[in-house]
Amino acid sequence: MFDKDIDSQDDTLHIFRSYYISNTYVRSLDPKYRIKTHEYQWILNSKIIIEKVPNDENQLEAPEYQLIPFNELYAYKNSIAKISNLLFILKSSIINALKI
């Protein structure tokens, strides 16, 4: 999505909610722009149709997280506990930018 298309869908999609999305484009992704091994890109624009999946249909379940404050991370140094994702927030303004 670009420019005005973003504004037209502002606050439409919410994390961990399910939607039917139609009228989109799927195109091959130029290898020089690939971050992962994905070969295609999904293009959303102002013509997309977004409908919430009704509550009586299957929904994706939100994952459960165990948040560890940075000052407690050292305690896990010699642990066998798996820490799969690390996110460090250096400035509170990043939170606003990412809308976390």
C-alpha cells in the first residue's frame, strides 16, 4: 500500500483478528528486493475488499508471549530455556512509530 491507500484503510486491520481480503494482486517479487525466500508479493490498494470473519467461524488464536524485562535477561545466560525472539526498544518514540 502506498500514499492515500494507506489512509483509506487506517484502523481497518487489527493484529490477531481474521479477515477475508479480496480484489488484491499477487506478483512475482524481483529477487533484488527479497528479504526472505518468498517469491511473490501481495499488493493491496484502495480497491481491496476487507470483511471481518464472523465470530462463529474459525479465528486465528493470538500467540502467548512470556515477556522478560531486559534487566532480567542475564538470568537466562546459562539456561536451557528457549528464547526465540528478542526485541529491544531503545526509545519510546519507536513504539509510536510501530504502533505496537
